Amino acid sequence: MQGISAVYRKEMADHFSSFRFVILFALIAMVSVITSYMAGITLKESLEGVAKPQFVFLMLFNTTGAMFSMVQFVAFFGPLIGIVLGFDTINRERAEGTLIKILTQPIFRDAVINGKFLAGVTTITIMLVSIVLIISGLGLILLGVVPGAEEIWRLLLYIVISVFYISFWLGLSILFSIFFRSIATSALASVALWIFLSFFVSLGASVLADMVAPANAPGVDSTEAIVKNIRVKEGISLSSPMSLYTKASATVIDPMRKTTEALVLMGPMEKISAGRFQNPLPIGQSVLVVYPYIIVLIALTLVCFAISYLVFMLQEIRT
């Protein structure tokens, strides 16, 4: 435990004293604030002279600003935080010759990888909490609405989901920094996998869905074909961590969203029933809707770090 504490403190000091962290945090905070400010102005104009709906404070995070909402911004660009914090974690120490010096001290090898990962997760948490607090303060000024207890709990749950999502990419970038001795190669591999999983998987899902279950197949009921096409597309898209995170975070941050499905078919009576009961879901029910996605995100993060841990413990370290 003493070794982990020493490595943890050293990594935290390195993160917060580096220009890389300052530039990254300033850039993300600036974009987040601008996006939320645009969303807040849009909400303020839309709610002018009308009764404010319930959970209006959460709309600040899921309302599209200039280009995207806060939730969408973290889904697309949050992985870059984990990649930047972890792509040179091990190979930089190896290239500078400090890794072997650390291991000659009374510090176990597992303390090195554990301390570095925990420091990265702590840094990610501090960044997310700070940004959410800044946006919340901005929302108080623009909307003049104090968040309720359930809104605060939903924001806390959103932060937890976001931390695990970004920590997955941190563990992945640490794994590449162990595999590759070149810092440039590990950074390129991390970014390439981020682009593939975040963008090309969704494009490939649409192509494969049209091949396996075409929506306009002759001799097939159009409604049935559309439903099958969407199910195939969503099933393939769930192989992307970004898709898992987007569905989980969007449902948690929006109490009026009662399902993660993109298309819900209802009959006439079901539509009438749904129209009568347009109440928001309690936070417990929202968690029940998205808990499979949250569990998968947590499992992916732990598995990715476990592989990094195993490879690092078995890897030969030479002077």
C-alpha cells in the first residue's frame, strides 16, 4: 500500500503540473461551457413567459447547443481525455530510464501500474466534477432554477457513468503504452481504435443491417422489416463503448426517456395510454432501464485494466 501511495502522489503531481493537463482541461472546459451557454440561452428563450417544466435544470446538459449537447460532447470527445492521460504512461518511463530506477526502490511492480491507473481515474473524476459544477453554476445564473434532490442524484450518477467510460479508454491507452515501446505508436493505436469504435462501428452497423435485414425487401411486411433492420443495427452498435455510454447517459439525464430503444412501435390504445401518463421516471426506474449498459461499461473498464496489469507484470524490463 505504501508503494501505491508513493506512485499515486507522484503521478497526481505530474498530471496537475504538466502543460498537457492544463491545455486539455482548459480546452474541454471552454467547449463545455460554450455548448452549455448556448443551450441555456435557447432554453431561456423557449421558456420565456411559460411555466417551467419539471427537471428543467437537467435540460442544460441534454439540450443541443451550437452543435451538440454536453452529453454528446463527452460521448464523442471524452475518450481523448483518457487517451491523453495514458498513452505514454509506461513507455515514457521506459524511454527515460526511470522505470527500472523506480523498481529498484522498495516498490512492488504492481504498485506502479495500480498507482498510475488510480491517479488517472482521480484526475478524470476531478475534471468531470469541475466541469459539471461550472455548468451548474452557469445554469443557476441563466435559468434561475435551483436543482432538486433527484436532479442532483441524476447528475452524480451521470458523473459515475462518465468516469467509467473515460477510464475504459485510459486503461486501453495504458495497455498500448505497455505493448508498444514507441510513444507515437501507442498514441496512434489509441486514436485509431477510438475512431474505429466511435465512428466506423455505427457506419458498419447500418451497412450490415441493410445487408442482413433490408428494410425495403420485396415480399416482406415493411413494418416487420424496419423493426428487424433497427434491431440488427442496434445489436451491432452495442459493440461500441460510445453507444453503450450514449444510451445509458441519455436515459439517466432525461427523466422523460423511458427506454433506450430508438424505435418503439405502439398500437392505438397503447398511444392513448402513454399520452395519459407522461410522467417522468423515478431515478430508480431509470437505473433499472440502463443497468445492463452500466454493468457492461464497468466490466469493459475492469477487463481492460486487468489485461494491462497482467501484461505489465509478465513483461521483462531491461536496463
